[in-house]
Amino acid sequence: MPYTEFVKWVEYFKQRPIGWRDDQRTYMLLRTQGVKESAENVFPTLRLIKSNEVDSHIPDRAIPKGQFLDKLRKATKGDGSSNMFR
């Protein structure tokens, strides 16, 4: 993976932290139990998501593009190499 693509992935995961969807689901459950606070106050990951929505119109902030992402998208049935552990 080229360094420029790696840097874009790092930036992407800073804006969309791993696990934010789990936090969103947990927050929805908390709301049904009567929690009145906003999602951003309860979960820092959701605060990051909300703060980055304002900047989402900038094209360079989209999902990084590059060789690694192309390989991930094409690897529906493995990477084409033989299985070493048969």
C-alpha cells in the first residue's frame, strides 16, 4: 500500500472510529430506557462522527481510494493464491 493511501486510511479512521456503530446501537437502547443526554455526550465516537458531518462535502474526505481498497473490493473469493493450510 502506498504511503499516501495509508495516510488517508488513518485520517478516515480518525473521522469514523472503529466501533461507532456499536455505540450508536447502544445509545438507541439507552434512549428507550429513558436516557435524556445526547449521543455525543454519552459516546465520544459519536461526537467525532457528528463533528465530521459538517465537513463531509469535501471530496478528499471520502473513503480513501487506492490499490489496497481495490484489492479488498475484488477479493470476494480470496486473493487468488493457493491455500497453504490444506
